[in-house]
Amino acid sequence: MSYTLSVKELRKVLSAKGSLLFVRSIPGISYGEIVEVVLGSGESRLGQVIDVSKDVTVIQVFGGVSEVDVKASKVRFKGESLRIPVSIDVFGRILDGFGRPIDRGPEIVPEDFLDINGVPINPASRLPPSEFIETGISSIDGLLSIVRGQKLPIFSGAGLPHNRIAIQIVRQARVRGSEERFAVVFAAIGVTYEDAYYFISSLKNTSSVENVVSFINTASAPTIERIATPRAALTVAEFLAWRYDTHVLVLMVDITNYCEALRELSAAREEVPGRRGYPGYMYTDLATMYERAGRIGGKKGSITQMPILTMPDDDITHPIPDLTGYITEGQIVLSRDLFRKGVYPPVDVLLSLSRLMKDGVGPGKTREDHYQLFMQLISAYAEGQYLRELTAIVGSESLSERDRKYLDFADLFERKFINQGEFERRSIDETLNVGWNLLATLPEEELKLVSIDHIRKYYPKYRVINPQVG
């Protein structure tokens, strides 16, 4: 990482607390400003201003410091916030949270240095999200379609396969139309060495690695790097989208680790805590990242986000998923019950929602029958789920023949539609055809949410295909 910054002033350290240094404030110091810390030993470290008051400025040292000689250590204020080098050559590279290569490859020759905090998008220049992104996963593409420019998080829990799903999306995602430029930016935030090894080895073995940029931040890295990682990833995404007209899909896992780092910094600054100890400004902080997704008038590229977070104790009302849900346009929720049944990916389609799905599907985008098929599948599965609960109370003997068909449909839906192989990629046409094959197990007169024209065109007995489910 390179900096060409002007030095404001050299200041002595007043006190130290772990990797935090406290320095007397001077006019003009700004939050997020980069500083150079010269320790008593002569060693030089970079740091960042994380709090500014009238009298004292608090600095977080990158990499931490074990011992600080308060009298001998000094701080130089650089006058700029953290910037990372960006280049079109980042494709296929694996970087740390500050954008430095960790894949033993050459240094990146920068085309520019960009502030990791980005530049806010003018609301008047924003375009509504549209156009479909295909992940190759039926439960997402068919029922929770993600649209270019959208923010669609995945809510998971400890032990659920969100890491495998993330890598599957990295491996399979694409946009329809060969003339469109598409890239994936993947950011792992505060992950264990085991997870980091899994991500790195999986990414290296991905055939589409030439379209992927990866950021890996481990749990042992400094807290400030965990704060920087998603912002660095989004900065690269913005560079590719707005400079090179690329449609960029950004996957970030795990946002919960980011929020824990935010809480740690807040506690170190002795701020008044909010809900469950998280800082009161966490909503605003998350919004500064999520709102970097979108489309801009006059630009061909787009940025789409799929942040992944683990819900503590599977609690969807926890502040992290709760606040995320307020900012984003829907959510994909993973189910522990489906996971126990051996269903992969264990997507709870009844708890999940993509609010912008209707804008990204239909004629010219996916297929004309997509939205009606989605409504019919969800309706039938919901009825099957209700009958499951009813059966647990009154027994299956009280069910009618029609009820038994819906009960069987719910089982088939989980085994044939939601469930698919980790390395199985389904096109949107294959996904929709699987849905129609499942509807063939119900009487035709039950299909009240799809038009007669679509039934005549896609219902298996009217198509020259094998009508067997699957």
C-alpha cells in the first residue's frame, strides 16, 4: 500500500490502551484520517483516527502494539483517509482487508488510489434496480430472484452452510446476455483460519476465478482491518462498475463479525451502548455500506450486494438482522429444520422475500411464466406446510384426498426444487421446468394462480417432455 500524503503535524502520545493511542487534538483532524505512528523503537506503523473530541484524538494502530513508550512515541497526521490501490488487474487476485495481495502474486500496479469510504450516490441519479442475475440455485432464482442493483442479504445461523452457499454463488453466478461484463467481489470478514483456507482453496479451484476479486480478513487480524474489509471490497466493486461498465455482485460474509468489531471499537471509545451493547449508530454505519449498491444514470455497470450474516441464537429480531432488514430489499433465510433433513441449500422460502423480484423477471428477462409460477409454487407449498402442522394435531387419517396431494407436494418441493447439489448449476429455464413438473402432481383445476395460456404452454402433459417429477 502506498501513500503520498502531506503531513499535518507531529504530536506526542498522551497515553495508550492496547492498540489505542490518545493524542492531544489539533484543529482540522477528521474522523477516519490516516496517521503514521513512530514508536520509541523507531518502528513506524500506520493508524487511523477513530474518535475526535475537543481535547483528545483517539487512534487505532493497524496491527496493534504490544508496548508503547508514551514519552518516546510520536504521531504524524497525514491529512487523508484510508485509500487502496485499484486496477483492472485485480481479477483473480486474493487480497487482505486493506487490499494488499496475500496470494504470493506480484504487487498490483495501481491505476488509481480510492478512498475506501466511497462517494455517496446522488439520489436523483439512481436508477431503479432491474434485470435478473442468475445464481444457478433454484430456490433463489425461481422464488427469490435477485436483481441488478439490489441488496439481498442471507440470514444464516451457526453451523449452517452459508459459506458453501457463498462459494457456490461465486462459482455459478452470471448475467444473461454474453455482451454484458460481469464480475464477483467476495469479502470474508473476521473468519477463522479453517474458513479462510476453505475460501482460498475453493476460489483457486474455481473455473471462473478470472472474474472474481477476493478479500480475506481473518479473526486474528486487527479490529480496524475488519472494519475496512467490506469497504475496501465495495471500493473495488465501484471502480469496476463505474469505470469499466461491469455488473458486479458483491458477497460479504460474515457481517456479524463486522458488527462485533464495531461494538469492540465503540466499547474502547467508552461510548454509551445501544441495543445489546451495539453502538446506537450501527444502523447508519451499515447503511453507509449497503447503500453503495445500485445503478446510476449514464453508467452501464451496476453493484448488487448479497451480505451474509449469522443470527446469534437464530434470533431474527437480533439488532444485526433487524437493522439489515430495514435497509435492504428483502432477505433469504436459511432453515435449521431443512438442514437437519439433509436439504441443501436449506432456504426457508416462506420466511424469505425478494421485494424487487417482480422488476427483474418476466418476458425478455427470464420467462413469461416466471412470476405466476412463483406465486403458485409458494401457495401450494404454504398449504402443504399448514397441513403438516394440522396432521401433527389431528393425524393423517382425517385428511381428504386433496389434502394428501398437497402434503405430498410439500415433501416433493423440498426434495426436488429446494434441494440441489452443491456443484449442480440449474439455468432459469431448468428451474422453471422443475417447478412445472412439481405442479403436475396437483390436479390441473388447483392451479388458480397461473393463466390458462401458461398452463397450455408449460404444464407437462401439454409439453413434449418427460412428465415425471425431477
